[in-house]
Amino acid sequence: MPDNNRNDSPEKPKIIVDNDWKAQAQAEKEKLAQQAESHGPAGAETAGTEQPGQPRELPPASFTTLVTSLVAQTIFALGGMEDPKTKRRYVDLDLAKHHIDTLAVLEEKTRGNLSTDEKTLLDRSIYETRMRYVQIAQRI
């Protein structure tokens, strides 16, 4: 069960967190684009066509990778990214809620076992995805 009373800070710093999170997400997106360019053309058409003996380059498995993966899936479900095949944006509130709930479960199950940076990442991710969910749901 998420603890909705854990944030005693005023609302204004949360807006700064939102901008920080957006800047971080944009920087990660640009880094991935640069990596894709340096490794040649990539996309849906080339997925799964790696050369035999050539290892795939995946990010290291980590708590950060898990959280950012769930956040990316949530943003995609909220229409924040284009479908690479159709070039359209889709909104699936049920799927977005599922991913946000998964982040909340992760928060509950890891409580007391995270570093300060990991806890901050998870707290910001949950807050930002919930706020974005509410904004999109109100528009629909």
C-alpha cells in the first residue's frame, strides 16, 4: 500500500523535480540515439538480426534500469512516445496504471533496502508517472 503522506515538502520543489526528471529522460534518450548511430542502423526491421557471435549491447541489469524501463513503458502507455512502427501515439490508461502500480509494489517490497539515490529515483519516478497519468486522464 503506497504511503501518500511521506512527502512533507511543499508542492513547488516537486515541479523542479519534474523538470529535472524530464531533462534526465531527454539526456538518456539522446545518449541512446548516439549509441544507435555509432552502431549502425537499428530499428524494428533489424531487431533480432544480430550477427552470430556478436553480443547484443544491453544496459547492465540494475535497479535503475528496472525503474527507468517501467517509467518508459508508462510514458509510452500515456502517449508520450510514438509507436516506432505506426509513428502514432496511443493512450492506454489501464496499461499505464498497471505500470505505475508495479512501481508502487517495487517501492513497498524494497522499502528499507535501497540506497539514497535508488530511493530518490523510485520516489521521483512514482510521483512523475502518477502526475502525468492524472494530467492525461483529465484530458480524456
